[in-house]
Amino acid sequence: MQIRRRCRRYYLTQTSMFFLTIVSTFATMIFFQRYFSTVFFQQHYEIDQIFHADETDFEDAHILPPKNVHLISKEFYNTTYLTCQYPKLTIDNPNIWKYLQPVKKAKPDCEKATNWVYVENGSFRLSQQALQKHGAIVCAYRPILRSKDDFSTMEGARLFPIVDKMPLVSDFFRADCRARDGSFYSNIHSGIMFDAGLHMRHIWNPMVKTHLGYNVLMFGFDSVSRMTFMRFLPKSYTYLIKELGSIVMKGYNIVGDGTPAALLPILTGKTERELPEARRGHTDAQTVDRFPWIWKKFKDNGYVTQWAEDLQNVGTFQMRLKGFRDQPVDHYGRPFYLVAESMRTSKPYCFGSITRLKSMLNWIRDLYDMYPIQPKFSFVFHSQYSHDSNNRLPYGDDELLEFLKFMHQHGYFDKTIFILMTDHGARFSSLRKTYQGKLEERLPFISIRMPPSFQEQYPRIMSNLRLNSHRLTTPFDLHETFEHLFEFHSNEPYQSKTSRSYSLLQLIPENRTCEQADIEQHWCACLHWNEISINESLIYKFGQQAVDFLNDFISDYKNECAKLSLYQIHKASQLKPNDRLLKFVGSSDKDGRVPTFRNQTLKRMNKTIDLKQMRSYQIQFETIPGHGQFELTAEYNPMNDTFLIRKRRLSRMNKYGHTSACIAHKRPEFREICYCSKLLNRTQKSNPFLVNSYSNLFSESRGGGSGFGGGGFSGAGIFNYGDYGSSCTGPDCPSSTVIWLSILGGIIGILSLIFGVAYCIKYWNGRPRQSNILFIRNRIVQNCEQEKSYMNIFQSGYWKSQYFQYGKWHGSCRFSLSFKDGSHQTVTGSGTDDVGKFTIQGIYSTETGRLGLTKVYQKGTGNPSQNLGHQVTIQLTWNPTSKQFEGKWYVQTKMYHGENKFELKFDGHHLSTVYEKI
């Protein structure tokens, strides 16, 4: 019995030890598993996440690289032997920063109350915050639709009531809502409407088998250089290179002036001169539908396409060109921004509680939400923060960063070629006058981020892309890259479609020149210029020939445009000779649309001329009237002592505003040169005799010296203050008759001057300083947003007016005005005031917010002592603060000359208009 118990205890002890050993083993395994998963595997994950980045990208922006970035040194790029060598630019150049005044706020001030309506994956949504605050909400929905072309929109049928989560019936709409508590909400919104056909396109139109298959997303800013992008969008730039591993193209060079010259080569592979004529004002010009748009090719391969830009009054394909007849892409933003930018608002950068930039970025997100598996091509371009000035660009940094993080964290970038870019640097800012500012205009920002799967699968191609980031590249190359995508999996090596372009996935030769890339020397940033004296006779001759060229260029409109004269040459440079670089001579047509290079020109010249005799010069000069500032590049031909000048090599350096409004719609390409004759100040036409008389009066009274010294009123002059009692003797002394006649002449002159001044005061009193036509046009609007706010202030209906006379206000008087829009913006009206019955005729301008009226009284009505059947000229300017027109009235009759203040305010629509709205 005892033996059995011992054995049993022994057996239990052995079993316990066995189970204890097993439990300990499993506990140890679990511990090590957790330890390695948090330490070893985490370190291994971090190693996997390490990506390569250019050391220069961090140095240029003065930022420190993180641990998970392997820096590629400058030796890898080996730029020493590149033919095109770019000068070193810095973001902290003091000569640049003295012209910059960036905003301090992170974003503009928008409405504090959250928008009641938003869009989520193609559905109309009501904000829960608004519902909790205001109670039940009922909304009406009006679709915003494109009309017959790019220059008109229309509203679809009103839908009411709209419920939460209702599918959109259009990409853009106006929502008008009312809450239970009486609150009201009205705003316009954008989204992506569900379209079954677009969802099935990639099945019905499958892409070619050789296509790479990735989405393509481009987002751009207007008028921002690479340096300015790093200065004013530092958070977004840092995220691009530190977290996304984007490759920044340091040698990306523009190929022409303005946004069309930047985007047309990207989207069509051609320059404007190579495309069918589409410029307004030219014979046989048609819409741009005929252009070979790259999005058409993507669409034919099953892609859903998207394009939008803001600032429609300067639309890339609508300001100078005739725009699209048919909608060019599946999701087209122009109708939305046409409506948005015609709305009067005190917060021009916002749609309610969100900024317009955020709305634009959300529209891209909506595209990705709506088409999760369908291939997509999207290009969206933002101008509002940077077109007129770069100083507002910092508004966009936080929201752009938020967008980049969202797209990255949601995996949208995993299968997307992402291109963040700008079209060119600042063109009309003060910094453009500096050397670095000139180079920055020619060197915009562009970064390319390939999907991670591509980077892992094609390391050699990624090496090509990195090397190309330090070499001369152009918008033509970006288009060639898109073409390459369609043939990426071809069995044959890719061959460029033109000799001037390379796919960025191919290695660009080290010896590539501006001539080979089809960049004219005026725009080539890797050329080196030596500054020379502006006093050289050759430079003066260059300036005179430049002004002669400008006058000849706009000679077809010499009646509308004033003749320009050379005011001053500010700077002159000569191209440093370099046989390896471009030697561009001119253009074979007046408009500069067909280039001619030196070797072609020399064949037509006398063969005795030496190539080294040809010299390229560049000047910055100013013209009058208008003080337009220009930069021009031309080659000097010593054989005929002339400069080879073409429009394509001319840059306008300062803003021209509305000084060319008289031809802006007829011939948009003249805008930067033409100064409208009607704007000439009347003081420039003053009587030269009167001016000379004043000049002689002052010069004679001052004698031959200065001040009261010399031969004026002291020393040996007529009056001797030093020796009061002495008299003048000798043959040089004037006789007393001469002295008294001089005194009498002076008195008569003074009386004549007083009489002349009094006559001028009487003549001008009651007479407007300029005609109504000049008045409504002669105003420089400070920004595009201000222009757009004038669109809806001219409303037909009843208006109230009051005028100031005899020390008190008279009125108010209520009368009717009818505004007619069209090529001639006119206004008519009638009414009765304390003088009598009157009729009104006038003109107005939605560009300047001005109104010019002629008020004619009907004789025999009203007050007989005041009503002479006379007319009153009234010139008014819109005051957005008081929300009324303010200005002056002018009257001149035989009995009365006068002028004083006048105010005009809208007082309600005509009854017929109200019924129409109901």
C-alpha cells in the first residue's frame, strides 16, 4: 500500500514537471515572438521602407533628411560634363526676398459655420452638425450644366425636396436649404456623379496590352517657380521628398511664354504654332477640339478623364484661343468655375466654410472614390493663390499636405503616377527684374512619383529618371513619357515620336542642348549672359528697333493702340559664346510661330560673314505711354546693321491690367503691347505755348544763377539789396524806361495768369474730366477676384438716388433703370425728381464696376426755375462697403456751372422680373 502511494506521488511529480516544462516552453516562445515582432520585425520593416532621395533636394530646401532615406550623393549625377549647366539658385536670396511679402495666416478666413451640404462618393449629404444645430433641413437642388460651348452655362430642372444620401444627378449643383429654425443656406458644390457607362468603359474599351496600366494624376499651380514652391509650400515639399520619395526635376525648362505654352506641349506634344489655328481674331480659326489631346488617347484605352482649372476669365484654352465646342473630358470643371467666379462674395477664396483649393482637391478625391478600380487620368490646375502674386501661395500649404497624406494613407498613390507641377515662374512681379527672378520664371517646379511596385520592379528605369532630374528636360518630354506608357511592354525598345523629346523613363543624353530640345535662347536658362553698358550706341539702336517692331506688330490696330516710344533701357546683356548651345536667330513669320535657327539663316546670308560675327543681345526696356516693361532677345546682323526680332522672344515684365482692354477680345495676343489710345491723359495734350511761357517766366526770373544769388535779384542785377542807395551806371545798365516796362509787363503777366486760372476754373467747373466711355474703362482693377465681384451689381429694376447741392442732400428719388448686356453694355431709364421729368441713357462696365449716365430733363415739367431742359452727366463707381454707386454729377448751362456728390442704390426688381422668378 505504501509502495503504491510512493509510486503514485512519484508519477504525479513527473507529470507536473512535464506539464510545467511544456508551459514554460510555450511562454518563452510567445515572449520571443512578441519581442522579435516589435523589435526585429519592426527594424526589418523600416529597412524595407527605406527609399532613395536626391541629396540636392534636401540641401536646396534647407531641410534635414530622415533616417529611412538613403541619400544619393551629387557624384551619382555627375553633372560636370553636362552641356546645359544651370546656375545655382537659392531660396533665401536676399535680392528675391525683398520683393516678397507672403501671408502669415495658414489659410484665408472662410465662414465659421460648417457647410450644411457636402458630397460623399457621388451622394448628396446633409451635415450632422447642421441638423443638430438647426433641426430638420429641406433643400432644393439645381444642376449646373455646360451649355453650347465653353462660354456659357445653364441650370437644370429644379429638384425639390432633396433628401440626405440622394445620388447626384450632375457633377455640379446649387443647393438652397431652409431649416426648421428659419435659418437659410445657399451654396454651390462639386462632386462626381455616378455614370454606369464610365464604370464599364475599361471593359468595353480595354487598354492596349503594351500599356503600363497605372493611373495618371497631375496637379498644378500657376506662376510658381521651383524656388518659390520650396519657399512657400515647405510642408508639402518636405512630405513629397521625405515620405513619398518624389523625384524633383531640377532642369525642367519652359519652352515659351505663359500657361498655354507650358500646357499645350504636355497635353498635345506640340507648340501652338504647330497646331491648327485657334486664336481669336484670326481667319479660319476654329475651336481647339481638333488638337491631338493626350486625354483622348487615354479615354480610348478605357480611362476615365478629368480636367479643371479656376480663374476662367484667363482660361488656358479660352482667353486667347476659342475654347472647346464639345466637352473635352468626362468630368469637366469649367462650368462650375464659370458660375463660381460670377458670384458676388465677400470671401472670394471660399465656398462657405471651406476654401476653394480644398474644394478642388476634394474633387480629385471624389474621382478616386467613385472609380476605385477603373483607370483614371486627371489633371487639375489651381491659379487663384498665385496667378497675380505668389504672396498668397502659403494659404495652400496645409491643405495640400492634408491631401497628399490622405491619398497616400488610403493607398490611392499605390497605382498612380503622381505629378505635382507648375507651369512657369512669376512673370509680372517685381522680382522678375532681378537676374534670379528671370531664371526662376524659366524654371518651374515639377516632381514625379512612380508607384512603389514600379520602383521595385524596374530599378534601372528609376535610375534613368533620377539621372534625368539633373538634365535638361521640357514639357515635350512629359508628353513623350505619356506616349511611352502605351508602349511600355512592347518587345521593341521605345522610340521617341519626335527628335526634340525623350521619355523621362529613358536616359537623356548629357550633351543635350536647347536647340535639340526646341527651346529658343530667350527661354533657355542654361545660357550664360554677360551684362554690358546700356550706353553703347548698339544697345540704343537695339532699343529703337525693338520699339519700332512693337509698333509694327500692332499696326493693324493703330487707331485703337497708341504709338509707343522708347522711354528707358534698364539693362543690357550679351550672350557668352558657346558653340555647343543654341544659336537661335528668329522666326519666319510675323507672329513668331515658326522658328528659324542660325544655321538655316546663314545659308541665306552672304557666305563671307563669319559665324563669330553674330552676337545675341538681350535688353530690358520701358515704353511710353503706359510704362510697359519688356525683355527682348535678338541676334545682331552686322551685314545690314539690324536686329532679328520676333514676338516669341519678347516677355512683358510688368502687369498691363486693363490698358489694352480695347483690343483684348479682338486680338488677345496684342494685350501685352497695346496701350489703348483712349486712355491717354488730357494733360499730355496741354497747350505747349502755355508750358513754354511758364518755363521762360521761371528761367528769366531766376537770372543766370540759382536761388537769389548770381545774376537774379542781387549782386550786379537790377535791384541791389547790398547797397541800397547806389545807382546803376555804365553802358550795360538798363534805362529806367526798360525797368518800368519790365515791371508793367510783370504785372500784366500776373493779372493774365490770375484771369487764366479763373477762366479755367469756370471752364472746368461742371464739366467731367473725361467722357463716360473713358471713365468706365479707365480704372485698373487690383485683382481678378475684384473683377468678378462686379458681375451682378448692374441689376435692372428700381433704384434710389440722392445728390448734394447748395450745402445739403436732395432726394431720395426712385426711378427705373434697365441694363442690357452684350458687346455694348448700355443702360436706359426714366423718372421724376424735384427738378422735373427726365430720361437716362448711359453705359457701364462689369470689368471696372463703373457707370456713366447722361440725364436729360424734359422742359416744361417740374420746377420751372430749375428745369431748363438741360442735361446732367453722372459718373459713378461701385463701393462694395456701402453696396452702392458713388461719384459725382456735372452740370453746365449758360446760367449755372456746378458739380458735386451723387449716390445711387438698388431698391428692388421690376414686378415682371419677380413674377418670372416665381
